[in-house]
Amino acid sequence: MKESARYILQILVFVALILTFGTSGYLLIEDGITAPEAFYMALTAITPTQFHEVHRLSVPGRYFTVILVFCGFGAVVAFATQFARLVIQSELEGVGIFTRKQMQRRIRRMKNHYIVCGFGEIGSAICSELRNQQLSFVIIANNETAIEAINREGYPFVRGNPTADTSLREAGIDRAVGLLSVLPDDTDNLVISLAARELNPKIFIIARGEETSVEDRMLRAGADIVVSPMKLGGHQIAELIKQRAGVSSYADGAAPAPAVFGLSMNVYHHASDEPTTVADVLRETSACGAAGLQRTDETFIPTPAPGTAVQKDDTVIVITRSGSTESFQKKSTGRTILLADDHRALRLLFSRKLAAAGHDVLQAGSGEEAVRLARAHRPDLVVLDVNMPDGNGYDVCEELRKTERFTTVPIILYSGEDTDEFIERGRAAGADMCIRKTSKSTDLLARIEEAFAHLDEIGRLHDTALK
């Protein structure tokens, strides 16, 4: 399509040259002809239409018209052909104006649908299954290869960045019942989970997570279930091998289910001849509870008591906690942090992490708002993004340092570019720390705790000096 558009542009330039040549020729050959009349004569000469001569041509003028027709008619026909080809091709590929409007109307009529972010191998398999189950869904993708595959399947889609709020809103997230974020980058899936939860608190979110360490962060960011395709595949292969060897702990070689709110249900099969109890099974599997007990005679006991006997070939459905087992909310530290960042998703992610650590958090989306909140609340620490509207991080830092009460308040500047210039400008503006901006909230939290530890040390030294 890009080649067709470039070819059309070249033809347009050629047509413009022909018109210029024709207009100039008529002005030179014909006596008493005006510039508008010359342009009209040149335009009608190269188009396949009947026209009325606005100026009676001389014999040289007629010969010139013949030359102009041969030169220009072919260019006009080529332009019309390529333009029609471009329009038809764009409609067939789903990017034409008519197709886009039809797609937008189709999506606006959807309710209780699913949003699939990403269309790779996993995304295509999910969409195929959703279609087989006759469930309505919308795909968000911006990869050309993926969009071509989506068009071949005839799926409804939104062309855009899946992490952007505008794309999620266009996909109807306020009316959607579920969202599946299956991009290959864990950071993108984390940001999508956070943004989707903010835009629709009731939506059910399943996120793809490759790294084990990111599962807890995704759950805190708003995901209901975190699934690792590689991990599930590895479990399934291992269980098949164990089942073949006769030592499988899970019934029918089933892999553990994905975590929901940090909890997952696994199936424990008791193969020993020696009877045991549900309490012993919980201790052996490090589970936090039992959801049910399936006897060999197909009797099912829901939520069995710890002392319930487990016989040979009985199956216990146990509940285990995945990821971190630390508390989701620590005791309040009594300290307030001002976090200023124009990237809403990262700002919300960092704020939740800081709140989970026990800090009170003030949020600002611009430099002007950061200054106003700082003066109104006097936070114990300030975190500033370098690039913000209405005042960048350097300007805000300098403005706060001019006030006496902010001379000792720690200020941290962060930027996506970790350069010497960034560090020098940050130090000159009065920042205590200049760190690189990443999506890992643990990095920022560590530097904040370091700054608070430094303040505590200064306070202890001051108290010692007074004594």
C-alpha cells in the first residue's frame, strides 16, 4: 500500500508539470487568452471529457493541444487507476475509511465482550477458541503482521497501542466483561492490567507473565489471574513423565491451575497404602487449605476437616498460595510521599507499591500540580519525573528548594535516560538522587527507603548532639 501511495504522488507531480506546461503553452501561442482560460484549456485537454472551448484556438494552438493530450491523458488515466486500486486495497485490508467506520460501529454495539491485547501465537489461539464458543471479543494490536492475520480471520480489532487508555476505551472497556493481556513483554501486560483495572474496576483480567517475580506485581496491579504459558507447559510435561513413571502427585497428570488473587488449586492423589489425614496432606504440600476430598467410590466431601482420613487412591483438592506470601499492606509509616509523573499507568503502579509499603501517597500529573500539592501538604519526600507538562522535574525541584521548609526534604529525580547530563542538571537543581526510570517499582522503593534511612540517621545524630 505504501508503494501505491508513493506511485500516486509521483503521478500527481507529473500531472502538475503537464498542467503547468499546458497553461504556459497556451499563454505563449494564443493571443488574447487569459491565465484562467489557459489553465481550463490545459485541464480539459488531458481529461477524457467533452468540453466547450472558452477560446477559439489557432492552428498552432490545435497542434499544441494534440501534443498536450498525448502527454497528459496517460498520466491522468494512470492516476485514476492507481487511486482506485489504493482505495480498494485499503478496504480489503481493513484500513480504509469505510471499513474503519463499520468496525467502529460494530465495536460500539458490543456489550459484555472480551478484549484481547496482542495477537501472537497465544492471542490467535485464544481468539479461535472464543469464536468457537461464540463469545464476542475485540483485539487491540498495532503490529502490521498481526493486523494482516486478524483481517484474514475477520476478527474485530482496534489499531493502536494496547497499553494506551485511548485504545482500551475504543475497544469498549467500560462495557467489557473481561480482558486478556497476552503480549510477550511482562511490563506491557502489567501496565495494561493496571490501566484496565482503573478504567473498569469490575472487569475480569487475565495477564500473561513469563517471569516468576512479576506475578505478585501483576496481581497487585489489578490482574485476577496470572498465567505463564512456559511454566504451564513445563508442569504438564513433567506431570506426564511422572504419571508414566507412576509417581505423579496430581490426578490424570493435570498441571496446577493458574493463580487467582495469589491462590491456586492443585490436585493431590494419595497413592500410598498407608492411610493419612487431610492435615498431613496440607503439611506435605504446604497448602493453606483443602477445597474438597474425592473418594475412590466417587463420594465427594467439600471442605473436609483436618482430621478426615485419606485412603489409598483418594484425591484431595488443595489450595496453595503462589508468589510472595508477605502481607499486601504493611503498617503505616506515617510518612507522605509526593509522586509526580505524567505517565498515569506508571504513576498508579508506583503509588500502589508505595502505599503497600505503608506510605501515604500524593499524586501529581504535571509540574504545576506538583508544586501546588507540595506547598499545600509538605510531604516528607518528593519524587519527580523529569519530563512533565507545565514544568519539568528540574524546574519543580528548583522551585521547591527556594522555599525554606523544603531545604531538607529529600527530592528524587528520575528519567528514562540515565546520562551524565541528567545527573549534572539534577544535582544543580537541588535533587538528592538522580535515578533511571523503569517499570520496576522495587528500584524506586529501595531508593526511597535509602533516603528515609539517611534522614533517620541525621535525626539520631542530632538527638545525640543535644544530649
